[in-house]
Amino acid sequence: MRIAVISDVHSVADTFRSALEDARCVGFDQMVILGDLFTYGVDPVECADLAIEAVERDDALLIAGNHDKLYLDLESSCSAYYDRLPEWIMESAQWTWSQLGEKWPRRLETIQEWAWDGLLLAHANPFGFGNWTYLSSPELLAEAARVLRERGFRAGIFGHLHREATYRDDLGTLVHIVDSTGQPRRKGFRRTSWTLVEISEAEIDIQTRSIPFDRERLREQIRMVPNLSHETKTKLCGFYL
């Protein structure tokens, strides 16, 4: 089983398109878009269209992340999560929603997680949908491995952190966090990528495939967006230095 995993696109169409094209060239049995299509970037409508195409053309599965649930909530007039966001993310989200309108929630169906042969895929962690805890420490990775094992899985693939990480406990339970396709956050080594996961009876092989990433173009696109404050633009551009 070959699974193409694309995660944390965050409204960056260029890298999303490159990931889709590369995955199609490499080949896969199942494509999984691992959540967070939106917020931060400037191409929400184009990313929605690319996701719709992937569902229709590739039978892709779309797992909801916190930045997908956010817009599903707004479409339902629920702002509890939105109201807790920092002001600059609220501003980016409001601009994104003004571009999307009802386009995305009504045209794409999401799932909370997906499993195959002992492997669990979810946006953030194995703790349950709506728990957006980052697996950002050895202790949390160990807890994720324990929960995976309790749930009957031998491995879990997650996004959300925007930084690749791999952990395997003493009992062999694997936790792997994939890089972001649209907004890398690893200090000193920022790349955008998608991930090919190959499952066999004996092992799980993970291959990270880098894709083109034009930082200056992304910064310039953000600077040109109307109706965003200078402070918010500075925050958003900071991810692409």
C-alpha cells in the first residue's frame, strides 16, 4: 500500500499543486490530504479547487484539521474556536473566509481520521478529533505511541506541527510527523514537502519528497493582499524567511 500524504497546505497553491503533480508522477494507491488547507496563505479559493480536483480525480481523502474545522464552524455560525485565536490569526482567517464564503464547506466532505492495516492518520495526534495538542516533546510523542498501541495501531502519521519528526518506542510503535506542504516552521532548514508512506506486512517505509518553494514570491503575494494590517502581514511573511 502506497499512501501519498499532503499536510498543512495553508492556502499556498504553488506548493500544493507541485505536491499533487509529484505524487501523481511517483504513483500511489491512496492520497490523503492531512488537514489545514486554509489560513495564512493567499490562495484559499485555488487551494479549495485543487482539493476538489484531487477528490474527484485521485479519490483523495480529506482529513479535517483545526484550520478546516474553523471554517466549518464559521459556516455554521459557531465562533468558539475563532474567538480564542490571536488577533493576527483572526485577521487572516476572516480574510480567508471572505474569499471562500460557503464554497469550501459545501463542496468538500471531510473525515476525522483514517486507518489502514494498523496505521492511523489524523491531523494532529491520536488523542481524538478536536484535541489539537502539538506532539512537540519527547513526552508527548511517547504518550502518542502509548495511545496508538492502546487503540490497536502499530503506527501513526500526523501533521499540525509543521516540522518533521519520528519517534519509536521500546515496543516498536511508530509516530511520524510529516513536514508542511505550505508553511514550514523548522528553524534553519525550511522546506516544503509531501510524504510517501509505503506499508508492508513487515515494515512501514516513509519517504519525504521536497518540492519547489519560492519564499520571495510568497512574501510578495502576502504584502499585496488588501485589507490585512501591516502587523499581520509581517507575522505571515515571517514564516517564509
